[in-house]
Amino acid sequence: MTSGGDPHDPHDPDDPLGREVWALFRALDHAGDPPAPAAASTWLTGEAGREQDGTRVRFALQLDGRRVIAARFRAYGCPHTLAACEWLARQLTGCELDARSPAGLARGIGDPLEWSHRLAIPAAKLGCLLVIEDALRAALASG
Amino acid sequence: MTSGGDPHDPHDPDDPLGREVWALFRALDHAGDPPAPAAASTWLTGEAGREQDGTRVRFALQLDGRRVIAARFRAYGCPHTLAACEWLARQLTGCELDARSPAGLARGIGDPLEWSHRLAIPAAKLGCLLVIEDALRAALASG
Amino acid sequence: MRARAVSGAPIYLDYAATTPVDARVAAAMQECLTEQGVYANPSSQHALGRRAHACVEQAREQVAALLHCRAAELIFTSGATESNNLAILGTARAAGESAGSGRAARAGRVPHVVTARSEHKSVLDPCRRLEQEGCAVTYLNPDADGLIDPQAVRAALRDDTVLVSIMHANNEIGVVQDIGAIGALCRERGVPLHVDAAQSAGKLELDVARLQAELVCVTAHKLYGPKGIGALYVAPERRACLQPLLYGGGHERGLRAGTLPVHQIVGFGLACTLAAAELALEAERLARLRARLWQQLSGLDGVLLNGHPTRRLPGVLNVSFAGVEGESLLAGLPEIAVSTGSACNSDSDEPSYVLRALGRDTQLAQSSLRFSLGRGTREQHVDIAAAAVARELRRLRAVAP
Amino acid sequence: MRARAVSGAPIYLDYAATTPVDARVAAAMQECLTEQGVYANPSSQHALGRRAHACVEQAREQVAALLHCRAAELIFTSGATESNNLAILGTARAAGESAGSGRAARAGRVPHVVTARSEHKSVLDPCRRLEQEGCAVTYLNPDADGLIDPQAVRAALRDDTVLVSIMHANNEIGVVQDIGAIGALCRERGVPLHVDAAQSAGKLELDVARLQAELVCVTAHKLYGPKGIGALYVAPERRACLQPLLYGGGHERGLRAGTLPVHQIVGFGLACTLAAAELALEAERLARLRARLWQQLSGLDGVLLNGHPTRRLPGVLNVSFAGVEGESLLAGLPEIAVSTGSACNSDSDEPSYVLRALGRDTQLAQSSLRFSLGRGTREQHVDIAAAAVARELRRLRAVAP
Ligand SMILES: Cc1ncc(COP(=O)(O)O)c(C=O)c1O
Ligand SMILES: Cc1ncc(COP(=O)(O)O)c(C=O)c1O
């Protein structure tokens, strides 16, 4: 009766995480700090949340004009939070920031509600996504 | 898992009736009426109980002086009642009635409490045995 | 198929007391038990727990399909006794509590429940308990055929009636009530109807919408599933109006706490699917066997059918015998396994309260036998049973004064 | 023995949530299910029913032997949740009712219950329900090791205390209370003690007399028996002081209605016998494995043991991890099946209330893992688990801000 597949891609179809969140959570390729301090000046960083509340996110974006040319994050949080950070870092890279959007988020990235739909993240987790948004806004505001 | 033995002696060890009551209930050799009316004068008969109360017993004893030379019964009642009637009919046959005993029951037959011990009849059934005793007393009183 | 008595075991004609578990069901249950199976706790968040949870939810769908309701409307319980208690105590106590701070209380009103004297003990005993708690209960009398007149239900309804509880099919006599009619008039008056469908589920077509019932209970062990698992259908609007019996952990929408017994639930679910698939043909087959049995028994003297001749479960035949004592009759029939009244209340030696409610006298109530036929029953079994009864009737009547 | 994760299924280290059923137990259960088995209703008076009844009574003896009580003192229930509810609601409601017409009522007294904040939900939730019904409940705080000071119990007792409910072994942290001492001082004051022994039965020696308890609950599915069956030990003098939860049919001395699930009870009984036979050796083996696991985990940074280091169940290890989030830690360990807190209360995402009661901060409470080892656990499993945790701690901490 038991099965479960390869432990190297052990996504369980019953897993509420969903395959995409799972894959992102396993990858976290964009986790880490911006490279050498030499280039620090071109990186915008922002942070939000607290460990004791369950979620803390730091985002760093490297801009070339209005274009995001690199993104890095650090996060303490649930798998959905980590996966959403990784997904956003991927999406943001190469994007043009939206001048018309009040917070200046990138075009096509959308808002937390859209992220949750896009990644099939349950509504109960929207609070975590709001923390990510806050960190992103803080980063952009720091520019 | 199932067992249960021969249906021609299908006594079940878990049966609350017990083997002896069961065997008597199956036999009922002494059930019936006294033989031909010709001999009727030598038979004493007595009855007690009502169907609607669950037990009705009729006993007939044929006496030779103080000696019981034959016994017959008819009964409506639970298996314990029928078995006890059969047992008493067997016991009484050949017995000497006890002149000292107020009710004149036979020596060695004892009372309902003793019958219940002897046949492993549960205390809850004592009422049925009292009906049998009443029928026996009625028979002797009719003499 | 169980062979006849000669091989040892008696012929089982007590399917209304409980059924054997279908071999396919037993196999499915087995797969949820051991280390190789889906043994985890369905509340656990890891992969094994999620798999167990998925099995539970699949089974919930299967049970829902039998009742024609949605899976989310079912609460798993330990059986129909618990389901009946939850429906009855849960509704009346919740109503009593909300009334305690409301209009009814100020008007000095206590919750009122309507049921019938011929209900199962697991309905009647909670009702008696409610009376001790200060509720009012009306016990309707069935007619001589065992039927409850829907108009009698209507007449019993009061402004403070919080629940009507009428069973679908009776466990002792097999009579089937006109629940649709009762449900319709309860709806009219806005009173919820609880239906004990323990005996009818899997035997008759069941549809909570057609029954017009807000609460319906079923149990697995009457339909070739395991003992100790059942369900209560709770219409969505009734969910907030039920006080739980068991607290602790929020399982089953907060209405029934306790680790979900996966193997039991999986067995229940499969048993429902199998019963639904075989229902129509099996009902016809059993009705034929029952008719064959009745034909033989009715040829004997002093044999009376209990309950309505046609509005009944296909497999149940309840018969009273004039002039013989019930316990002796049963003891004289070791080759068959039948009940005098419901097995569920045979702990007491009182004559069947259901037959008394139908107006049978003590002697006839006490000398009744319930033959309940099921999947293992064949013509030869019925013939052996009828012959055995004829033999023992003869013997016992010959002995009677 | 379950092979390691490579073969697919995760390594099961969640034996405190539930256990697989012992293969011998599963076989015994199977024999009570189908047409060839002991499937009848134990309430039925015919031979098949009597055989089922005999199986139930044999199993009752087996459970009684594990608790060192008499068979007649056990009530079968659907599990520890029901047993806890029966003990707590049943005692307090009965006391409230008898007080209603007695001295306590005239003095304006309501029943008072003493329990602890670290109890299982199936104890705490009935207690909260009692508060809604007007009872008073004192919730004792465990110390930082999870222990309840018997003197704190003594101090909490009042003239109107009708019950003390303290668990034997905690399901989340495995800490074992000094029930003997608590029981002794309850006896002194004439207050009955209820003990939730769901986690300790079959793992620790259990003796109702030594515990000095009047009520003790156990459940089969924590000791390699089936889910959905448990028992409540009721001291003879308490029998009259319990209000039933379920009414209908007079089963179990009138304290618990419902058809007895023979296969479940037979499985429970055999599981108790097997657990007793293997208890001493298995406890030693598990303690060794647990020590091996702790030795590896404690070598990592920021790893804290929850609960008393020695007064604990042999197979349970609860550990908090600084600087990692619990849900991510669990998700990162697909090769093992462990719990964050009890599976029974993992439906909520709140950090474990038990660890909070011990004084752990939210982060540490939230990032705890409970490893519970059992019969299938081998050294290699423990080593894989420790290595996986080390790997994931490293990964998640590297990602944290
Ligand atoms: C009509 C009816 N209701 C309720 C029950 C009780 O069901 P359970 O044995 O599942 O508690 C039974 C049989 O036992 C029954 O026949
Ligand atoms: C300590 C404790 N008490 C009670 C229970 C509830 O037991 P059951 O699942 O049998 O209802 C559990 C586990 O589920 C437990 O660990």
C-alpha cells in the first residue's frame, strides 16, 4: 500500500504544499546575500516581520535604472513563505519596475493575492505573503 | 473458528442452560397425561401458574400408599421450567412421600432452592421453580 | 456460503442484529492495519498521515453516495447508538442552552421532542434521559401494523418542539415508515427530523433529500461492514445546532472528537459502495426468500405475522407463536440463529416492547421470533428453519397443559 | 521492518500519534469479521452470539491484566477521547446533579475539577465544556520540565472538588508524572483521581492500585492495537457516580451503550497481552535508541530537549530548534514521519500549548519535533533521522536572515 516515490523528488500528491511550492522550497536558488560589498551600492535591501511572529523576510534587489538585474532573499518562515520568496526573486530578475505603481513594484508581478493564486497558496497564508510584500516595498523605498 | 458439535447433541459449552438442563429439556420423557382414564382414580393432579405470566405447570402423581409409582407433567414455560419438571418427575418416581414434611413432598427431593443448585438454574428463575412446587403441592393436596 | 447445521454452526438468520463483514471489506480493512498498510493517524501532517486522511475522505464520499448527500455533511461516529445520541441529546441540549438565554426560557418553555414507542433503545433511552434533564417528550403509538401515522406526528408538534425522531425501518419487525410524508410536514412547521436509518441503509434506496430529514444515522455493521463505526448526516444548517457528546481535538468539524479509525472507516465506505451496487437484486432475492419462509410458517397453526404485511424490509420476518413460550422455542432451535426481539435489547427478559406497542399480548410478544435474512441465506436455509420451527412447535405444544 | 526512505515510504517515527497494528493482532481481528469467523452480535442469545460474547469477555480479561484490575471494572469505549470525556463529564455532571438536590447546591457550590495545562485536548476540552456548564476548573501549570508538583495538586483541592485529572505520560513530551504521589493525596482527601494512561499503557508498568486512581483510560491504537477502541477503568465505588455519555440498550453495565465491536475488542485484548509480554525488553531497547538519537541531535547547535531528561517514556524525544521555523523543518524532512506537537492537535497551527506551558517561547515551541520510536525502529532509522535533521537545520539556517 505504501508508496511515495523517489526521495530526491519526493513530492507527495497529497501534500498540501503543491508541487510548485514544493519544488521552489527545495530549490531556494536565490537565497543568500548580495555578492561582495564592493557592489553594495547598487543593491537595495528591505526587511519585514519577526521570528516570534513566525515570518521574517529580507529582500535585496540589484537595479540597473528601473530594471531588476538580480535578486536575493533571506527568510525565516513556513515553506510557502520561502517558496514565494524564491519565486518572486526569479520573477523579479529582468523585470522593469513600474513607475506608475505607487509602491513601485515590478510590472507583471502583481500583489500577494495574485501570488497566492499563482502558487496555489492557501488563504490562511496570506499574512506571510504580506510580510514579503512589506520587505520588497522596504527595499524599493530604500533606493 | 465456528464449531458447535453434533446437532443431535448440540449442547454449546457457552450455553447458559448448562448441559444437564439442556439434556432434560431435550428429553421431556415424562411429559404428557396420565394413562387411560381407567386408572385415573389412583392419580393425583395439581396445577399452578398462567401462560400470561410465563409459566404454567400441571403435575400428576400416581401413588401406591405413600410411594410415588409414576409421574407425569405438562408445562408451558422456559427451558429451565421444563427441565426441572422432567427432573422432578424422574426423581419422584419410586420415592416415598415424607409424612413429616408439612406439604408432604417426597424425601430427598428438597425445595426449589435445592433444585436450582442441583440443576445449576440461575437465581432469576427461582420464580418458575416456585410455580412447579405449587403444582406439586396442589397435586398432593388433592389426594 | 454457510453450510447447513449438520456441519456444526447454526444457520445464521439474524442479519438484522449484525452482519458478517463482506470479504472484500475485510481485505480493505486489513490493508489499513499493519506496518505495510495505511496505518498512520489521519491527523498527522506527514505523508503517511496525509495518505490516511485521503483514505478517510474517500470513504466519506462512499458513505455519502449511499445516502445521496455530500461528504462534508457526514460525521463519523462509533455507530448508530452514538449517532442517535448525538442527534437527540445534541439537538435538545443545544436548544435548551440557547433557550436558556432566549425567548423560550423567559416563556418558561423547555425543549420538546417527538418520537415513537417502537423506536430503538438508542433513541428511546436518550429521550428518557432528556426527560430527566427537564425536556418534554411525546411518545407516539404505532398502529397495529407498526406504522406511525404522519398526522399523529403533525398533531404532536408544538411551538417548542425542537426535534422529531422517527426511524426508517424497524429493527424488530422490519416495518418501513413513510418518512417522506413525516419529513414534509416537519419541514412545513420548521421542525428538524432525525431518522434512524440503521436498518434501512443498504437495504432500501435512501436519499436524505427525499426523506426530508435534517439528521440521519447509519451504522456499518448492518450492511456487511465492521461493528463500531457509523455516521450521522447533519444538514449544513443544523451543524451549529448540535452540542457534541465528545470534546477534544476538533475532529469532524468539532462535532465528534477522537482519532479517526481509518480501517473502520475504509471498511464502512466500501461496504456502502458494495451494498448500493447489490441493493436492487438482493432486495428482490431476500423478499422472495422471506415469502418462501412465511409461506411455510403460515401453514402452521397459531402463527401470526407481526408488522405490516407489505411495507417492510425485504429480509425481516417477525412472527408470534400462540401457545409456546419464547425462550423454550428458541432453545429448541439450536440449528438456527434467530432473535427473540432485537439482539440489542435481549439483555432484558421482558417481552418485546415493540410488539407490546403494536398491541400484542404478553404471551404473543414473548413468543415471537425475528428471522432476518441476508447475503448468505439460501432456500435450503429457509426450509430448514421452517421445518425446525414446525418440529419444535409440535413438541412444545404437545407438552403444554 | 520498514526499510529506509529510499524504498519510498518515509521512516515512521510517530508511534506516539498511532502505531501500526501488530500482525498477530490483525490476524485475530480478521477472524472476527467474515462469515467464517465470530461475527455475531455479542448481545444475541443464540450460540453464535454467545461465542462472540465469550471472545469479548476474554479480551476484557486481557486488558484488565495489563492494568492489573478486574475485568468487571472495565468499560469498553471508542477510544481514549471517549474514555476521558466519560470520566470527566460523567463525574462532574453526576456530581452536579446529585448536588442539585443536596447540600452543595444549597450552599451555592458547583462541582470543581483540577487538571493541568499540559493535558491532552481530550481532557482539556471536556474541562472547558464543564466551565460552560457552570463548573469550576483549576488548570495547574507544569514546571519547566513538564512535571506537576503533587503539592500543587494538594493546594488546589477544595471542599467541592469532585475530580482530579492528571495524565500518566504526556503525549507531546513523554514526561511521566508521579501519579502514585498525586493519587495518595487525593485518596487522603477523598477526591477521585482520573488518569489518562493512553500513552503509558503497554509502555510502562501500570497498576491501578499503585496509581491510586479511581478512573484510568487506555486506547488500543497506541499499543499496536486498532484505532477506535479503548477502555475506561472504573473503580467499583465510582460506578454509580458516572453519568453515561451514550444511552440505549444497557451495554457495559449501563455506562456505555452500543453494539460491542468484537473484532476491535479482540484486537485490543491481544495487543495488551503482547505489549505486556514485550514491555520490559522493548522499553530498554527504545530507551537506547532514543539516547542514540539524542546524542546525535544534541551535538548540533541550538537544539534543546523538551521535558524532564529522565522521567519520561522510553520512546519519546521532543526537541526544539533555535532559528528555524517548524513547518519548514518538517517539510524539509520528507524521509521521516514525525510530529510537530501531538498529531491529535496539529489541526491548528498554533504553537504547541504544552511547550508554551513549560515556558518555551513561541519560536521554540513552534519549531519543536517529536520523535516517537516504536517496535519498527532500528538504529539505522534513528541515524537517518538525525542526519536529515542536521542537513535541514543547516539549509534553513543558511537561508534565514
Ligand atoms: C434501528 C437501530 N438503531 C440503532 C442501532 C444501534 O446501532 P449500533 O449497534 O451501531 O450502535 C441498531 C442496532 O444495533 C438498530 O437496529
Ligand atoms: C494522552 C492522550 N490522551 C488521549 C488521546 C486520544 O486517544 P484516542 O485517539 O483513542 O481518542 C491521545 C491520542 O490520541 C493521547 O495521546
